[in-house]
Amino acid sequence: MRAETLGIIGGTGWLGGALAQALLDTGFVSAAQLFLSNRSGSHPLSATGAHLVGDNQALVDASDVVIVSVRPEQFNALKIDASGKLVISLMAGVTAQTISEATGARAVVRAMANAAVEIRQSFTPWHCALELPASEVDFIEHVLACVGTTSRVPTEDCIDYLSALSGTGPAFPALLMTALTHQAMAAGIPQDVAHQAARGVVVAAGQLLAKHDPQAMIDSLVAYKGVTAAALQSLLDAGFERQIGEAVQAGAEVARRGM
Ligand SMILES: NC(=O)c1ccc[n+]([C@@H]2O[C@H](COP(=O)([O-])OP(=O)(O)OC[C@H]3O[C@@H](n4cnc5c(N)ncnc54)[C@H](OP(=O)(O)O)[C@@H]3O)[C@@H](O)[C@H]2O)c1
């Protein structure tokens, strides 16, 4: 597929803006080919030369492919006719059927990015119920790869589930880091040291997982029967995996129910 023009509704928002900047920086589109819309008008992204418009229908009419990156609760207010077009939604909790009925799109893709778009390391799964030509699949994956990695998933429910997993971005590590910090302080470790220690675990040592298999790492640490093994075993005995499963399902339920 060769899309000459690409439009991002909500293209000056946190996610839409990061994607727009990445699309330009990687040379995937030129500024002349990129259309962005918002309600409030001026935005630093317009300095790139991308077209910033206030009329969403004008953006749709000018764009071969339309990306929707408004907040879920803002979607109802969009009144666009995207008949015949491919629409890629980045919204959590708005079904493809709702988007299809509201826009008349030829095909609706749901993609779920996360906050790591900011550093272009988002894992962004996507789903489309229709058979798509290989060129269109290639196009979608190239757009999403501008902000990290991507993978097509077989059902829309995978997107709702993954909204509460990869879509949460740094949320789980942040919770772990604050819990480690608070518990260290409660155990008498000075605050700055507690913070440094927790950061060392989550941000620094966590990077080792980029090149080590996590299960092999856990197995070898448990087999060592030392300090780390005792800490891990305590968590496992307390139902750590079950709790994580319940947490992700609780988030996924919200995504499935819609917002
Ligand atoms: N943030 C995350 O970590 C994350 C993770 C996964 C998925 N998402 C999804 O990403 C989507 C965008 O989230 P965000 O965090 O980027 O929100 P955001 O920063 O509030 O961006 C929303 C953008 O939409 C614009 N907008 C709102 N109503 C509009 C309308 N009627 N016409 C044109 N533009 C409109 C807003 O600009 P104006 O106010 O100027 O109109 C704003 O630029 C959400 O649907 C969310 O589910 C976010």
C-alpha cells in the first residue's frame, strides 16, 4: 500500500504527537503528507510543516489513512465520514464495531500503544478482523514500528487484554519500584538509599532482561537457595502470579466494557 497522506485526529496529544514526531523523524512521511487535528489550534508540531487543522472532516478528506488518537470519552463528539478509508484507532476501550459504525470506515484497525512511545520503545499490538492485503499490513506495521515494535494479534479481545498489560507501559514497574522503596524505608533504610536501591533493581538491573531469559534467570536464582531465592519464594508462595493475573484481568474488564 502506498498512502500518500496520513491524518492523525488528536495528533497534538501526548500519544498522537509522539507518533507524529516519530513518523516525521524516521522519514516515514514528509511534513507535507501529514495532517494533524485538535480543537485548540496552535501547537509546536505545526512548526514541522505538518498541516494542523481544526476540522476533522477536512483531515479525513485530505488523508488516505486516518489515525484516531483522541481519548475514548472524546470519540463520540467526532463526527467524521471516513467511508472507503482505513482507520487506525489508538483508543483503549472503543470497539472496532463502534468505530466502524460511527465513521463508515472500510477497515478498522485497533492498535494499543503505551507510554514508551516517548522513547520509541512501545510494544504496540494491533488487530483487524478483515483480511488485509499484504501491502496494507506492511503499511500498518511500519507506522507502528516508528514508535517501537508491533505484532498482529488474532482477536480484538487480545487488544482489550493487552490494554491492561503492555498498554499500561511503566505502571507495573512503577508500582514495584515504589513498593520496594516504601518497604525499604519501613525497614529503616534512609529514603535516598531506598530510592536508589529500588531504582537500581527496576530501571538498571531490569535492563538485563533485554538479553536474558527471565524464567531461566528465576530458575537459576531459586536453585542457588540464597537471599534472592528466599525473597522470590516468599512472593511465589503468596500467590504473586495469581495476583498479577487478577490485576490484568481487572484492567482488561474495563477495556472490554468500554469507557
Ligand atoms: N497515555 C497512554 O499511556 C496511553 C496508552 C495506551 C493508549 N492510549 C490511548 O491514546 C489515546 C490518546 O491518549 P493521550 O494520552 O494521547 O490523550 P491526550 O494527550 O489528551 O490527547 C488527546 C488529543 O485529542 C485532541 N482532541 C480531543 N478531542 C478532539 C476532537 N474532537 N477533535 C480533534 N482533536 C481532539 C486533544 O487536543 P485538544 O484538546 O486541543 O482538542 C489532544 O491533543 C487515548 O484514546 C488512550 O486510550 C494512551
